[in-house]
Amino acid sequence: MSLLKSFFLLVGLMVCALSGPSFAQSDPEALRPLINGLAEGKYAETEKQIGALAATGDPAVAPTLEALGEGDLYVRKSDGAVFITKKAGKGYALTDPLTLEPAGEAGRREVSKIKVNNKLRRVLRSALGSLTLMAADPHVRMAAAEAIFKARDPDGIEALDAALAAETDDGVRKVMEEARAAAVLNSDLDETRKLEAIETLSVMGNRDALSLLIGVQSSANGAVRDAATQAVAKIEKSIAAWDAAQNIWYGLSLGSVLLLAAIGLAITFGVMGVINMAHGEMVMIGAYVTFVVQELIRTSAPGLFDYSLLIALPLAFLTSGLIGVAIERGVIRWLYGRPLETLLATWGISLILQQAVRSIFGPTNREVGNPDWMSGAFELGQMTITYNRMWIIVFAMLVFAGLMLVLKKTPFGLYTRAVTQNRRMAASMGIRTPWVDAMTFGLGSGIAGIAGVALSQIDNVSPNLGQGYIIDSFMVVVFGGVGNLWGTLVGAMTLGIVNKFLEPYAGAVLGKIFVLVIIILFIQKRPRGLFALKGRAVEA
Amino acid sequence: MARASSLLYLDGVSVSFDGFKALNDLSLTIGPGEMRAIIGPNGAGKTTMMDVITGKTRPDSGEVFFDGNIDLTGEDEASIAELGIGRKFQKPTVFESHTVWDNLELALKAPRGPFATLFHVISGAEKKRIEYLLELIRLGGKRGDLAANLSHGQKQWLEIGMLLAQDPKLLLVDEPAAGMTDAETAETAELLKDIANDHSVVVVEHDMVFVRSLGVKVTVLHEGSVLAEGSLDHVSANDRVVEVYLGR
Amino acid sequence: MMTSFLFRAMDTRAGIFLAIMAAAIILVPAGNLLAPEGSAFHVPNYAVTLMGKYLTYALLALAVDLVWGYCGILSLGHAAFFALGGYAMGMYLMRQIGTRGVYGDPNLPDFMVFLNWQELPWYWYGFDMFWFAALMVLLVPGFLAFVFGWFAFRSRVTGVYLSIITQALTYALLLAFFRNDMGFGGNNGLTDFKDILGFDIQADTTRAGLFAASGIALVLCFIVCRALTRSKLGKVLVAVRDAESRTRFLGYRVEHYKLFVWTLSAMMAGIAGALYVPQVGIINPGEFAPANSIEVVIWVAVGGRGTLVGAVLGAVLVNFAKTWFTGALPDIWLFALGGLFVFVTLFLPKGIVGTVSQGWTALRQRKASAAYESGSGDPPSAPPQSPGAPANVKHSNRAPVTAEPQPAE
Amino acid sequence: MKKTFTKLALAGLLASTIIGGASAQEDTIKVGILHSLSGTMAISETTLKDAMLMLIEEQNKKGGLLGKQLEAVVVDPASDWPLFAEKARELIEVNGVDAVFGCWTSVSRKSVLPVFEELNSILFYPVQYEGEESQRNVFYTGAAPNQQAIPAVDYLMNEEGVERWVLAGTDYVYPRTTNKILEAYLKSKGVAEEDIMINYTPFGHSDWQTIVSDIKTFGSAGKKTAVVSTINGDANVPFYKELGNAGIKAEDIPVVAFSVGEEELAGLDTAPLVGHLAAWNYFQSADTDANAEFIETWQAYVGDEDRVTNDPMEAHFIGFNMWVEAVEKAGTTDPDAVIDAIVGVSVPNLTGGYSAMMPNHHITKPVLIGEIQDDGQFETVWETSGLVVGDAWSDYLDGSKDLISDWRAPLSCGNFNTATGKCGGSGS
């Protein structure tokens, strides 16, 4: 957020610098009454006033409008003067909207905010769009063009034409042309111009274009309407294909969430045979570690915020892992050979952990922020891919690969496999089996902890977090085949994709019910899961 | 021997697990009233063969017939048991939380349905039969003990007793002498010989002394198929057998 | 045949249990209705419903113990049958409201009226008659259990796989009943009941009657379970629990046995649910929650798996603890409850009844041997161990070195 | 074993009997607090328990009530609906409380209704709900649909020019009913069937990718689109996170929510959500002295300067003050007297006006529409000019349009049918 703000400030400054040659010289002080007018009256008046400011075409008003959109424009109650403000202690630091010089401070009660609503924000967006089309920074020009595209304001055509003539960047030019097309369609220009515009949008081919064209389809007539209909049909066809891809993506994304939730369980339950009902709480603890790390960073080193998740990962692993080791040493080691009783004990532990977290952190949701690199989305063709989902898929795969490496390539993995396959033999070969048990359980719990770091990015961080995942996790492990990590991977992805393909047809609730029924039926067909061990070893 | 006159008839039976051929074109015939010893090194397919006969494992190919014309490949464990094939496992498997008496009562030949057992009241004849079996397996004094508290050898005997209680036509006995003292082994051999008087028996065993004391026809399995067949002296003279089994 | 079947159910232990139950069935309603308020013998209304609820939970625990304790089927979905029985009863109670609902519609329950349902869905037909509803209390859970069990046991789904699909079953039902489109009142479920068989559901006498009915149902089911587990069928069940494939090789069709006891158990759970609903006054999909099913298993484990009395005792105790904790320590009661579960698993691995009866047996045997050695008395007889209680030997050694993790099964 | 069992059974009986007998006359007035402190609803309800404890403490500082001190009795119904009924009974019968403040979900309220009716006690219910209910022993201090949903839709229609509507909710009775009412209302305003999309999700739904993309698609049909969200508490965080990441801006597709308050936003980074809306009867940002004092007391009470306040807390504040005033007016805590006395009682609310208890046991409230700000607060962008009277029976549903509720003397009926002139619904 702060980044965005400084960015706008910079833009404002640049616009000021540019203002000299390109527009008619005007005395900046002449704008002041208009600016002060923003604070008078209700939204409707403010809107008019914005229009008047934009009509001056003077880039000097841009900082004011930006501040208004950001909710940083305040009016001093005593004299009705308008200032750009910044929070400072209990009050506000004031900045003159035109000179951008500091103008003292004001207490909380001395100024009042000029309110904006969504409608005003839209008006501001298009006004700013026209004002910043000629900015030096191509990103600003791009943003301005996008704003005009959304506003579809015919008044922007002129500015766009001027800007297009001067534009050097191809990317920005394309967006400007699209914005122009959108504006043209919304204007009362002649048919040929409109047909050209439809052609431009048809090439653009995304949902925004579709939305515009459908609008044209219903309002226009004659050749324009026919062209729009054709374009709509073309875009819809391509979007349908992309939808299938999008569904697979959603499925993979859900699948990787399931995988993350289940993979720790695949070790504690699948490999060790402990019916670990406290698994969800390990995930929850990982999420809370992330919260604590972010809190510390916020208060002591805000610059590190983008790295908060990377810092949280090892800590979450250690915290959950140590708690896991403690549980194993304290309770579970007395219960080997009585797997069903581990269910009871770990259920008890899960209640205790939940309540402990509730007592320490309170029962309400805690805020875990997304670092910048996990926020937002990008377009791949007609698919929208959000960064957090993408990173979670990548992360899930890395965790899986890492775990496989640990189990297959390290001495510890060898010990683990030896102990779980034949404890007595392993013990007689000098492996310290209790140590291996504790470490294996710790590993499973630790992995659950780092899953918690990832899940904190998309879900509630509350004491109930773990409960939401425990059943799904067991389903995944059992569906994939107990004791087989590959089964867990394939199981998670299968369930994710099946779920996402059912959801558009059946709805979220029925979709989930169907998935459960599919699991029940599938287990009839393969009573030991997808990747069952075969042969005599099974009976042993 | 022809299929019609056999009690158990296996022809060309193959089973594989994940590419590993446990049985490879195995053919074997047991006549009525016959006692047969089956030997072979670890992994020769002895237990898998028992699994196939008792319906636990389905063969990939081949025929398994009981009593001449009953196709066993289509039946499950319970119906095969009801047809008259009893099995003793390699590792003694008795019902540990039941008493010796209850173990025998459960094995006793009687209707096997849930409702039949629900309203079952033990009859005098059944009691007598159990008493007889208890004598036979020498566990009379332990009738009220939990099977879990028996020694290893006693469990083996109890399991044999349970086999007899079923009164099967064919007994499949997997390593009855494993873990027994020499004296117990000898007694077990005697017991089996007694049993063989009115039942067909297939014994799988490692212990050559034991097999010799049975004094019956021997089949040697290797890598899932029959390597040699005949008296123990005959097969131990076979070079291949010596090579694969005796390892000398 | 029937008499001998029932006769088997009796022995001293069962006798004492039944005597206690009989006393409770008579004394609690009497104390509630006859003893004047303020007298030492007065049982407040609050306690009557509460204990009535415990009894239905005890019945549910009994049902779970029958399949888990005796047959080794760990059901993590028994709450589903309980809730289905509850819904069947709830539908009857709903129809009894008639025009006394807030909208006064003679046919449609309130929730259907305000969601604009025009007519009663077909599956609500017949529930205005008590006999039909009572039949459904048995048949719906029984049928579901039968179908589910028929597939699962035939496919030989066992161990944890079975447990997890029972979870899937109850979870799927939970989601289904949450849907308002299903016509069962969605999340709010069925509530606002007025009367049952013509008696006002809020009257003290009705409440005492329901308490007594729960007690009687529990006693009857206890006797049936007791007779069943002590019959040869019971022995087969334990055999299945301990060595399933051995039982098969003896010629028993294990899937039939499992199916029989599973369906029976589901019906018992249905009865428990049906008695539960009028006493608590609401049935809603929350009863299907997977956590509820797990809790039932915990009651049984706390009381003592494989002992019928233990199941009853466990259910009553844990729920009493819950009631007490949630009132007395509302902020930290989960610590207490969670701690209790851990404590029981670690220190009373056979549950309360199992541990106590083990100690009792050991004591008696020691006394008997002493008597024998001193030259008097008969030789010590075999321990009269319940066939249900898992053998001592198996897990007697808890040292971590020899303890062996098994594949989850 | 047997002995143990007997002993335990006796102990249990005895314990309940003893507790049961303990509800004798004492020197305090007991107030029950029936909010889940564990389980899924603890996340919302624990705050209300604390708020009640604070209100009671404040009242005691002012000298209590009728010369006696107030004593709070807290129990934990653990988000288990039948347990709510049991605990309600325990509070009233065993602890002898004079009024209960509690419940959050509709189902918990439905579960305790018969208990309050039977034992004739008083419940104050502080959460916005679906309406279609009016019970003599219950006072609804949260919003009825006409105090929240309909003004919000009006706002979107008039101020933002919305023509296409997504009604997204969690599948339970409050969203179902609210959406039924809204659907009828929108159609009455000339919105076409195909311009309304209704979507339900399960509780705690956490994977919103498909639905957010559906909303995006639905919104790209050339008409201004808005989402009316009745998504329940827990599921909101992942919903808004997905919304923010998918780049759905409030300027393009605004979302107006009825179950998202300051408390829910506390678990979110609200920067990408600025401009999305919520409709409530109170916002923490309300600029009044009463509110400032309330917030200060609250933050001091919980010892956390960042703790937020929310609408249900204000509802408890109003409800509690109404109860106090009614008890003083009646001179007793006897439920019948209080029920009679409380109708017409008017107390200050926190948004600068007064709220009055109406004969239908609902209260008058202002309706505020707020936009989410980047500091996790709402900024009021619109409010009703006067107070809106809570309507127990919606005028937009077939079953209830003829029903009214008036608990005052001659009528004394919660579901009086004006068409048939009888008390007791529409049928008879």
C-alpha cells in the first residue's frame, strides 16, 4: 500500500514537471477555489467539482484527485481549506494540494475527510486517466489508458488521439487503441469508426471486450450490431476453450492445497500408522507462526515484510516439528501397536492445542498479509492466474520433492523406512529406533507446519483452521493408498480436479458430496486405495 | 492321475504379484486318502499354492478342482472351507481372546450362518466331540485358558485340533513343526499320521527329519512349479533338488 | 430357543447393571413428579432431560461398542445413523405441529412455507403416523447400513479404510442435510416441536416418560447385545475381530456376520437418535458432524471397549464431565476434556471397566490360589474373562523398545 | 467395577440434584451469557461474551440494578446447537438467571426458543437474522432483513446504478430467506430473472476460485453488476482474499455484505478491498461521543488498543440498556413484568440516536452503508434519514405478508394474520 502511495506521489511530481509546455499556462492559485469546492456538499456536488477540475486539463490538479481517491484529502473545519494529509501521531500532517509544500499539522477533530464512494472513484479514475495519458512513465500511461478503457468515456477520445500520436511504447499503444475503441463504441461517432473499434476489440478477445461488445449488441443496430454479434461469437468460442484450461488450473490449485494439508499426515499416519487427529492443529500452529513472524516484522523491521513467509517457513517447521516430537515422546510412543488408541490420544491433544491457541491468541481471526509477490494476478491467454495460487502449487511440488529426497536419499530416510518396515531388525542393526520414531513424527508435523504457512495465505488464521482440513487430509491419504507418498500426490490432484470439474455443474455443495460418494465407491473397487501395496507383504 | 478320480487337482496354475511369478504353471494332484509332503526353499510358492487352493488368491490362469468336479477358482474362502478343505497357517493363528474350548467349538462342524449361530445351543454330541479333541491334542487341562496364554507348540496343536473339528476331507497343514521341540515334533508326526488314516493331508514342511518321519510321497516345489516328485529318498537323490533346495 | 437366548444374557454383572437401571427408571421420574420441590429427593426437570439425553448417548455408545468392541469394525460414522433415526422422529414431531406453526399451515412445516414450498415432498408422506415414523426410525438407518455394509464388507474394505469411508458417509450426509433444497430444514433442522403421541412435549410427565422410555430402550438393547455377544455368534464376532481371515478359513462368511451386526447396530443408533430428539427438542445436520462420531468412539474407549457396561458408563461419564466442565470452567474446559482422553489412553488402556475388572480378576485369582495352596478349596478356575475384553497378552508389554508400529489397520 | 459404577451414577445424580437445589434467593441479580466459547462459532461469539461482561461491570460501577449487584453467569454451549438448549435450561433452572443474552446462529436461537417459552424467561438476541419470527420471550436487537438487506439493495440500485445481481450466500436459513426476500424485491423493481444469479456454498467454504470467476463472467455481460453477499463469517476471509487477488475492484463489481463487520476484517489485509460495502446498523467509525466512550471502555476492558467493535456488540449494548431500564421501570426482574415494561423503552444507541423497543420485540435502528477502508474500518457512505422499524414478517414473502406481531395487551400475538383476523398464522 505504502508503495502504491509513494508511486502516486511520484507521478504527481512528474506531472507537475511536465505541465509547463504542453498546456496553457494558468495561475495555479486560480485552481484553489475549485479544489476547496470539493469539500462542499454531498457526493453529487463533489462529482461536479471533479468534473470542473478535470475540465481545466491542468495536470496540477492530479495530486489532489489522487489524494481524494485514496481518501487522503481533508478539509480544515476552521477555514474550509483543503489539504492532502498523512497520519502523524494522533493527528495529521497537512500538505498543500497545489504547491505540495508542507502546511503544518492538525488534530483529529480539526479536519474532516472528504468522503468518496465507488461512483466518485470511477469518475476520478477516468478524470485521472485523461490527465496522465502523457506522463513520462509508460506504466502510468498504461494505467491511464486502462482507466479510460473502463470508463468508456467518449470525451477521452481526443486526449487518446493526441496521446497515440506521441506514443512510442507498443504495449501502451495497444492498450490506448483498445481504450479508444471502447470510447468510440460508447460515442455517437459514425459507423465506420465503430466497425473499426469492434475489430480492435475482437482481436483483444477477453472478457472485458466481450462485456463491451454484448452491450453494443443490445444497443446498436444495423452493420454495427452484426459485426458485434460476430465478434461476440468468436470471443465466446475461444473463452470456452480457455475455461476448460482454467478449470484444470483451479483443480490443480485445490489439489495442491489438499496435498499440502495431507502430506504431513501421509508421514505420521501413512508411514508410521499413527491416526493423528492433531495433524490439523500442526497446520494451524504453522499458520500462527507466520502470524507471529509478520507481527514482529511489522513492529521492528517493516522492510522485511516481503520476506516474511521465507522467514516463517523454517520457524514453522521447527515449531510444529518440536511440538510433534514432544507429542511423540510424551504420548504416542507408549501407544505403538495400538493404532486406534492413538486416535483417542491425539484427539485429546488436538482439543488441548486448539484451546491453547485460543487462550494465547484469542478466538478471532488473525491477519496474515500477502507479501507483494503473492498478491494480484496475471493473465495467461484468457486465464486469470493469481500469484498466491501459483506459488502455492509451486510450493506444494517443492515440498513433495523435498520430502521424497529426504526419504529416499538421506540416511535418515533410510532409517525411517527400515524402522517402519521391520523395527526389530532395524533395532538389531544398531538403529536407534526411538530416535527415528521421534524424528519421523517430528518431520511429519514439521511439514504440516510449513503447509500452515502456505494456507495462511488463502484461509482464515483462527483456532479452527486445522479442523477444516483434517477430514479432507484423511480422505486424500486413504484415497491415494496408505503408506505411499505418490498415492497422496496423485490422490490430492485427482480429488482437486474432479471437484473443480463437478463444481460448475453441481454447485459447490453437491460437488463435494459427489466427491465423497466417489471416494466411497472407489474404495469398494480398490479397498486399499489408489496405490495399494500388493502381494503377501500386505497381510504381514 | 485323472481329474475325476482325484481329490485335489491343480493344472497349469500361475500367479504373479507385480511381475513376480509366485506360481508358474504348477500342476499337482492329490488322491483321496492320500498324505503328501511338499517341500521347497523359501519363495518356492508353497504358501501361495495353499492360498490358491483355499480361495485367498485367485490364479491368473490354470485350473483348480476339488473332489473331481468342483471348480475352486470361483469360490471364496468360506465356501471352500465348507466344501471340506481345512487349513493350518504357517504362523499359528488361533483366536487369542477365546478359550481353548471356544476355539474348538467355533471350528466344530455346524451350520455357519449368522442366525444359526445366534440361536445355537451346544449339544451333548458336540460337547463329546470337543472333549475327544481336547484329549487328542492334549489340552484337556487347559480348556478354560485363553488361547493367547498357550505356548507356541500348544497353539500349533490347538490349530490342528481346530482343523480336525471342522472334519474336512482335505487338510492343508503349513509347517506344523515350526518352533517345536524334538519331542513335540515327533508327537506331531504321529498325530498327523493318525489323522491321515481317514483324511487326505497335504503337509508343507522344511524339517527333513519330520518329513522323513511321515514317510509319504514328497513333492518338491521350486520357483513356482514342481521340480520333482516321489519318495523322500528318490527326490533327495535328484541332482536338481540337491542343487536348489539342499544347496549343496 | 428364545428363552435360552435371553437366559444367556444374565449373570451377576448384568444383573447389577440392570438393577441400577431399573432403579433409575423408576426413581428419577418418581423423584421428579412425586417428590415436592425442595425435598431432598426431588429431581429437577433439568436433571431429568439431561439424564435422558445421557441414556440415549449410552445407547449410541452401546451400538458402537457392538461393532467396534466385538467385531473390530471401527465406525467413525455412527452419528449418521443416530441422526437419521433422529430425523425420522423429528419429521413425525414436525407433522404433529399441524396448524400450530407460526404460519398455521396444516401440512407444510414452517421452514417450507417461508422458502415458498408449495406442497409436501413425497418423502414426508406417512410421517404424520407414529407407527410409520417408528418403523422408519429402524428402517432408514438399517437400510443405509445394510447397503453400505453390503458393498463395503463384500469388497473386504477393512481397518482404517473402512473407518475413513464411514467418515466420508457421515460427512456427505452432513453436507446433504445442510442443503435447504433437501427439504429437511437445512442448517436449522427440525425444531419447535409441540407434542408426541398427543402428549405435550414440554410437560413434566412427558419428559419423565421419555426418560423412562430411553431407560427401557437402553435396557432392552443391553439385554439383546448381551445375549448376542454371549451366544456362539458373539464368539464368531470376536473371532472375526481377532483373526478375520482365520475365521473365513473355518468356513464362516465373515461379511454376513459383519453385515448382520452392523445393520443391527445402526438400528440401535437410530432408536437412540429417535429418543434423543424429543428430549433435546431439535435435530439438525450438526448431528452428522464427523467429530460427533469420533466422540462416540471415545466414550466407548473411556468406558472400556468390548464391555457393554463400559460403553454405557463411558458415555454417561464423559457427557457428565462435559456438562459440568462447560458450566464450571467455560473458558478452559477443553483442556480438561482433552487431558482426560490422553490420560485414559495412557493409563487406562482398557478403559475404566476393563481396568477395574482386570484388577478385580487378578485379586480374586490371587486369593483363590492362596486358598488352594493352603489346602482348602478347589483349584483356581480359569479367569471368567469376558470374551469381549481383548486378551491381556497382546499389548501387555508397553516398553517402547518392543512396541511395534503396525501398518494402520 | 460395579461399585464404581454405582458410586459414579449416584454421584452424578447427587451432583445434579445439589446444583438443582441451589437456585435460592440471593443478593445479586444474575444475568446469563450464552455464547459459544469453543467450536466453530467461538470466533464471533467470544467477543460478545466479553462485551457483556464489560457492560455488566460498568453497570455495577454505576451501582448495579435495583440496589443489587449484577452477576454474570457464563456457560459454553460449544457451538453445539442442542447444547444451547441444555445450557439455556441450566442457566434458567439451575443458576436462576433473570435474563439471558446470547446466541448467534439462527439454529442456536431456534434451539433455545422452546426453553425460554417453557420456563418463561427472557433472551436478548443480538445478531442480524432472517426475520420470520416473533416470540414473546425473545427480544431481537439485531437487524431484520428490512433493516439491512433492502436498504443496501436500494443504495446500490440508486447510487451505483446496478442492474445485474449476484446473490451469494452460505447455504443456511439466513441467506436463503434474505435472498428470497431480495429476489422478490428486485423482481418487483423490474429486474429480470436472468439478471439475478443465486449461488450457495457450504459453511467454511475455502476454495472460491470457481465462484469468483463465475462472478467475473456474470459481471461481464455489459450491465453494471453487484454482489450481495450473505456469506457467513468464516468463509469470508478466503472469499475476499480470492476477490482481491482476482482483481475484482469495488469500482467494477462492488460486493455488499451483511455478515462482514470490523471483526471479520481484522483477519484481512483490506487494501485490495477498499470500496466494497457492508450494510449494518453500526460502524466502529461512527463519529459520536457515545461511541468514542464505548470504544475506549471496550479497549481498556480487553486491554488491547487495536480491538475493534462491531454491530452485534452495539446490539448487546442497546439490549442490555433496554433491559436495565425496563427492570427499573417495572421495579422487578420478574420476566412477565419486564416483558410488559420493555415495549416502548427507548435508549441511546451508539450512532447518535435513540433505539426503541417495538411491540413486535424488534427495535428501531438506523441503516448505514459503509465502504471498507484500508485500515480495516468502514466509512459510512449512506444512511437512512430516520430510524427503520424492524419488521418481523417480511412483506415480500407469500407466507408472511399478511402477518404482523404485537405483544401488547389486547392482541398479544406474534403472528397475527390481518387477512383472517386470527392469531396463529395464515392457514387456520
